[in-house]
Amino acid sequence: MERSGDGTVTGRPLTDLELENAITSLESSTAAIEKHCRLLESQKVALQELKSRHSPSTATDQAQSQRQKKSAREKAQLEFEVNELADGLQSELKTAAKQAETSVGSLPNVMERILEKDDRVLDGLQKLIPRITPSSASSSNSEIEVDELCRKLSYLTMQEIRGRIDSAYRSATASTNGSQANGHSAETENKVLDLQAELDELTGEIEGLATMAVDGKYRHPILRELKSSQSDAEAESSRWNDYVLGTLQYLTTRAQTLDDHAAHLHSHQDAINTVARTLEGVAKVEETARERQRIQKRDSISLPSTPIARGLKPLRLVQANFAEPQDAISHLLRQLDVRSAPDLNDTEKLSRTLGEALKERESSLRELEGDTELGFATQLAETLAKADASVSELLGAVYKHSPFGSVNLVDGNIEDGLGRLEGRTQELGEEMRRIDIDQSTGITTRLPRPLLLRPLELVPLAHDASAGILDQTRRMVRTPSIPQTLAQQLRDIARAPDALVADDRVRDIAPGGLVAADLALGVAVAAIARAPGRGLVDGLEGAVRLVEGLAVRVVQLVLVQQLLALVVLEVLEEDAVFVLVLPFLLLRIPLPGLQLRRHVGGDLYGPVSALEWRGESDGSRQDERQDGEDHLAKVLHVGSYLKVLDLVRSVVGW
């Protein structure tokens, strides 16, 4: 086909040769393409087999790559920490070297000052040499001089005595010559001869006596004083010698210490310099190694790619990227001292690990807080205990001779009154101990009725004591006083004691609380004081039921205490037996040998008659009924009375 100049396409028909050549080329190209397709298919199959064979190693490669990355990060972190530690050591080493250099540089000045002080001390010791040198030559010279002077004094004394004797002899001779002239020559001559012989004998003893006198009066005292002064001088010299020796030892020890200190400083400085030089050499070696590695890396990067020209794949080296940024989470965990860090990509495990670390830190903090608080509290308690003990001792010393030295919860007057009441009660108990139980029937029949039922002679004392106890009890528990309307209702009830059995009326008047306790007091007192027979027993039992209905135990105890006080006030003048029996009735405590039963009718002493005595006597049981006076004597038995008295003491003492 050909294109003409005006743009039309013109062509000639193809020849058979051209068609044959074209068909041949198409067939050859088709065969080549088919061959290439078969080759590609075989390569594809081989590639799929290779891929299927090596597919499990992908996870291993990923894990290996992760480990390599992790090791690279850890290596980078370790290198960073090593560099930081090396920098810190370098700074500390420089500081230590500077301090050692300063100490060594200031050592000569210090040594010079100390040696100057030592020189001044040695100069002072030089001045003490005359005091410590022995003075034996001077002491011996002094003794010789004393001996010489004593001999001279003895000689002079002897000459003086002889001169006096000679003068006396001359005067005697002169008088003798005068007497010879008067005619007494023979007798006088004999006397003169005797006197002369005696004088010669005395003259021979003058020397020894004079020497003894001089020795006793002068020589021995002077020698003693010389020896004493010599011993004092020796003692003082010994003390000065000790002082000089101690000073020299101190100077020697200090000089030795300074020498050791200087040697230590020099050795310390030499060691620091050696370490510094070693570190410098290590740094140089590391720098050389790094430089060599950098050169090798640069050479490996710039090598010609000849393997590609030979049809080989180039070797790709795995190189750690030390310059990649550090992970902030791992750095924070290391800063927080969390060692067991999980995979940072797993948020759940990381949160659980952080929670466990937080719990451990909180428990440690709580333990530290508890230990600290316990330590502070213990120390504070010990200090306060010591201070309290000191204050108590001081207060005891201050108030030792004062009435305020001891604390009393009860007023002194009330306590004295109770003491007198107890003493009188003990006297009554002694009287009751003298009662013969076996012959109680005969005694009670012989005794007059007023003697058995006489009132106690302690009404004023009991009034004061019970009033004080009642006031104190009301202050302790803040018991309200009875209103006027309630008192009027109590008086109405007292006039009709049979109404006490109806508890509804009592609870309507005082529904509960301490007012009910006061109401029970009034009911019991009214029943005891006015109601005879059945009214007395019903009143007591109604009061007991009212007390049991109260929920507060304190109110119950207060009620018993106030009942005792008011019974002493209201009933003591009429009959003493109610003082002994009433606490047991209220508390429902059985008396030994007594049993309370209901008594219907009777007179004022009906409740006493209603007390039955049960005991053993001669192996037989006494079941017979006796009259009121006999039972009263048995009620006042020693054992029963002592138990009642103990109860009264315990209740009143509360």
C-alpha cells in the first residue's frame, strides 16, 4: 500500500511469495509465543509450589523481624544508658579529681600551720626542762651544809656551857679561898675536890648532850623538811614528766596521722588519674572502632554493582536503624520501674500490667503509711506516758500534805455517816450472833414484844446518809424529780393499796423511763409504810413487776439504790426487818432458809409471819408453823444477816 500526494491510499496486490513469507513469520511467532506461554506456565507452577512450600516461614520471618527490631531498640536504649552512665562517671571523676587536687594543693599550707603550732608547743616544753631535771646534787649539798652547821652549833653550845661552868667554878673557887682564910680549909678542900671531879664528869657529857639537843631541835626537823621538799619536788617533776610525755606522744601521733592522710591523698589522686587515663584510652579505642565501622559501611555502600551485571541478585544487608525514635511507652515503663512489660501493641495486657503495678505500689504505700503511723504513735505514746508520769509525780509531791491530794467520789460527811451506820450495824450483828437458834422459842417467848420489834437508834444518821446517796444518784443518772400531780396520784394510790395490783393504772400514770422508776419508789414506800397484810406484799410485787418492765438496767439499779435509801428513811422507825428483807424481795434473790408465800389478811407483822423457815436440825425436817416472833428471831440469823449486809454495801457503794 502506498499513499499518494493528495492523501488517497493506493496499493498493489500482494504476491504469493509475500503472503507465504508473511504466513511463515506468523507461524514462527505464534510458535514462539506458545513456547513462551508454556515456559511462563511452568514458572508459575514452580513459583506456586515454592510459595506453598515457604508460606509457613512468613510468621517466622515476621517474628524474627520483630525480635530484630526489639533487639535494635533495646541495644539503642542500652547504648543510651551506657553513654549516660559514662557521662555521669566522667563528671563524678572530674569532681573527685578536682577535690583531690584541691586537697593535695592545700596540704602544704595545712602542714605548715600545724608544724608551726608544734614548734610553739616544743618551745613551751623547752622552758619546762628546769622543772623536770633532778636536783639530787643540790639536795646532797644542802644536807652536807646542814650537818656542818649543826656540828658548829654543837661545838659553840658546848663551848658556851663549858665557859659558864668555868665562870661558875672560878666564882666558887674565889669563895672557897675566902673561906680557907677563915679556918675551914680541910673540909672545904674536900668539897672542892669532889666538885671538881663531878665537874670533870659532867664536862665529858656536855658534848653528847649538846649534839643530841642540836639534832633534836634543828638537824632532824631540817632534814625532814628537806626530804619532804625533795619528795614534793620529785612528785611535781613526775607530773611535769607525764605532761611532757603525753604532749610528745600527741604530737607524734598527730604527725603520723598527717603523714598517713597525705599518703592517702596522694594515692587517691594517683588512682583517679589512672582511672581517667584508662577511660581516655577506652574512649579513644571506641572512637577508632566507630570510625572503622563507618568507613566499612561507606565502602560497602560504594561497591560497584557487578553482581547485577552477571545476572545475580544483590545481597541486601539488614542494618539496624539506631537513629529511629525511642518508644515513649517503653521509656515511661522503665522510668516507672515496671520490669515485666508486655507487648506494647496489646492494650489489654498493658492495662492489666499497669493495674497490677498500681496495686503493688498502693499496698507498699499503705504498709509504709501504717509503719510510719505506728512508729509516730508509739513514740508519741511513750513521750506522753513519760510526761504524764512526771506530771503525776510532781502533782503528788505538791499535794502530798494537802487535803486535795486524793480524789474522793463521795462526800466526806456522807462517807463518815455511812461508816458510823455500818459500825452500829456491826454491833447489831454481834448482838444477833449471841442468839441461840436452838433455844429461839424460849428466848422469844421470854423477851417482851417491844424488845424484838424495837426501832433502831440510827434514824438521824440514816436520814442524812440516805438523803446524800439519793441526791448523788440523781445527779449521776439525772433522774427527774416527781411532779406535783404525780405525787398527788401516789397519795391517792397509797390510800387505796388494793389498786396497786392493777398494773395498768400504774403504767398509765408513768408510761416508762425514769419517771416510772420514781413512781415505783413512791408505790413501794407507800405500801411499806401504810398498807398492812396483803397490800404490803401486793405493793412490793407490783413494784418488782414495774422494775422488770423497764428496759434499761441502769434504771433498775438506780431504783434498788433509791428504794434502800427511802426504806431506811421511811420504815426504819417502825420495823428493822424490812431493811433486811426488802432487797431480796425486789431482786428476787432467795434468802438462805427462807421462802416467801402469799399471806392473806393479818396485821402489820403479817409479812414476817408469812416467811417460812426451812432447815435441817438433828437429821429431821422442820415443817411446823411458828408464830411471828419466833420467825423474826430465825430471820435474823447470822448468815442471812451477813449476806443481806453485803448486798446493802454493794448497792449503796455503786
